[in-house]
Amino acid sequence: MIEEMGPRARAAARVLRGAGAEQRSAAIRAIAGRLRARAGAILAANADDVAKATRLVDRLRLDETRLEAIAAAVEAIAGLPDPLGAEIARWQRPNGLDFARVRTPIGVIGMIFESRPNVAADAAAICLRAGNALILRSGADALASCLAIGEAIAAGLEEAGLAADCVQIVPTADRAAVGALLAGLGGSIDLIIPRGGRSLVERVEAEARVPVLGHLEGICHAYVHASADPAMAREIVVNAKLRRVSVCGATETLLVDRDAAPALLPPIAAALIEAGCELRGDAESRALVAEIGIAEEADWTAEYLAPILAVRVVGGLDEAIAHIARYGSGHTDAIIAEDARAAERFLAEVDSAITLWNASTQFADGGEFGFGAEIGIATGRLHARGPVGPEQLTTFKYQVRGTGQIRP
């Protein structure tokens, strides 16, 4: 069954390559409409998944508000500029040949993800906007939800005159399906995207026989510089950690400058503790705030996805950058500072996919970047980095126009 999905996706990708922007936009809007129309069935399936879940329940759970947000994000993708055919560069040679580098679909995307049923809708809309066919394999914990969302996607595609094979969802949690996808389904898959924990990403990168666009965990940092405005620092840190603790852009480590820590750390810690956050820190932070527990070495590399925050006092910008380089995952890191020179150094020298100045790390989200949604946050350095939207799921080709030139 899984092997048959590959050729069907390849055939659908050929159709999508020729489908116009309006037809693909109509399909995406139709999917949003079908998500709303089938809300009852989707939420019932999700309730079954939640009832069986033992971990990451907040990531898994849908309600009417979250489902409407998913449909709205899909609609927003329909309104994004179409990337296909866009000229990246154009030039002429002395012999009169006209060269153009233009965006084109990658082809067939295989995506393996865990826990988040919204990923199915987001990925479908983004891939359609970029002209790619998609095969999705969800984790067992979200399978019923994703299959219900898949029915809405198929109905929307057919409403717009496109084949349901443009977006296929693997209907089983059998691990053999992952192996088949990683093998490339007989050459049908052009790119594999894993979205989940480190063990999933490492398995995909180790076993895949096709290119991989990896998304590692979010070990994100908020660094409070000595020049930070105290009220701003407190508000940003609380939001960066606690707005939603289960997202990959949640701050997991707080760094505070030693020179200002006696003034800045206690009010930040008090606000976090009052909001229900457990703090684990080094000796210097514990000396300043009695409620902070002891941080072990493993806390500096922990993606808690829970109301727990590691805290460390650092001796300035250089030490903060060095800590992030050693312990971070290359995802998202922020500086809170009034010193523009220090902030610009941080933005330039911290080698993460997203660096922010005076803003919460929870802005690590494709919707907040204006992409409508995202496939995920790519933490590698090749092809795409940061939020992966439609443009990042294209490649390019060269179109050369002549007037009869031959090469001497």
C-alpha cells in the first residue's frame, strides 16, 4: 500500500506543476472551508487521540478555537504570493542568449511528524502553494486526528478539480511505513522532512536515501543584557517561556548579565514563579533568588516543553554567545538590551536560524513571519533555514531563450 502511494504522488506532482496559481489557491481555500465544515468529525477523532495520549497532550489537543486557527492559517496561505515561475535573477550574454533563474516545485515531499495534528493541514497548504505533492506520516498518537483532517483535505482538492493524491496521509502507524518513506518509495520522493524529537530526526538523517530537511528541537535562549529595560525584560521572558510551553520556540534557558543580575533577575524570577514556572539555576542565580533549584549539566541542553526554565548568570555578551554556541540547537535565541551595539553583535554572531532583539522567542513561527504557517523551523544550514514556508519548498531551474545561437 505504501509503495503504491509514491507513483500516485509523482503523477499528482506532474499535474500540480502545470496547475495555475488560481487553481492551487482555490484548492487551499476549499480545504479551509472543508476543515470548518467537518469540525465535528475532526474534533471527535482528536478526542479519541487525546484519550489515549500519555505525553505532549497540549500539542495534540484540538478544540473549536484551535481548529478555527488552523483553517484561518490555511486561508492565509492561499493569499500568499505564488512563488512558482518567479524570476530570481535574469541576465544576457554577449552572444544574445537570455538567461533566467526561476522558481519551480521540488516535486514530491515526504513528511514524518509527531503529535501535532495541525501540521497535516499546514503542510498540505504550504506544499500546494509551492506546487508540490505531499505524503504525510503522522505519529500514532495523532493518527485519528490526521486522517480526519486528511478527509477534509481530499474533499477540498476534489472541489477545486485536483486529485486527492496531491496530499496523501499514510493510514497506519506501522513503523515499516517510515522505513518505506526513508527509502524513497522507488525514487518517487524528492525530499524528506522530519518534524519531531531528536530521536526521530536522527533516525531519518541516518537512514534516509533521499535528501533531508531537518528540524531539531528548540533549545532556545533569552539573554538579558546589562542594558536591558527591567520591565521589558520581565515581560518578554515570561512570554518567551510561558505563552505556550510546548512549542519549539519556547525559551528553555535564561541568561542574565552578572553586572545587572542583582537588579534584573529577582523581579523576572518572581514573575515566572508566580505564573507557575519552576526555575533551575547555577550557584550565582541561586544566591540571588532562594526559590531557584539546582541546575545539573543536563539542564543546559534540555528541551523541557514544560513550565521549567534553566537560569544562568554570565559575565557579559561574549560568555552568553559562547554558552549558546555550546548548548543551543541552532533554533531561536533572543537578546533583551537597550545597547544597540551589543544587540547587533548578538544578531550577527549567534549562529541560529532565528535571532531576535527585544522580542519573544515565541515569534519563531511561520505565521508571525508572514508565511501563513510553516512546515517547521529548519535548524540546518543548507537549502532552507528558519520557518519553512512555500518559497522554501521550491528549487530553481534555468530558462534560456535564444534567437538561433549555436556554440562555436
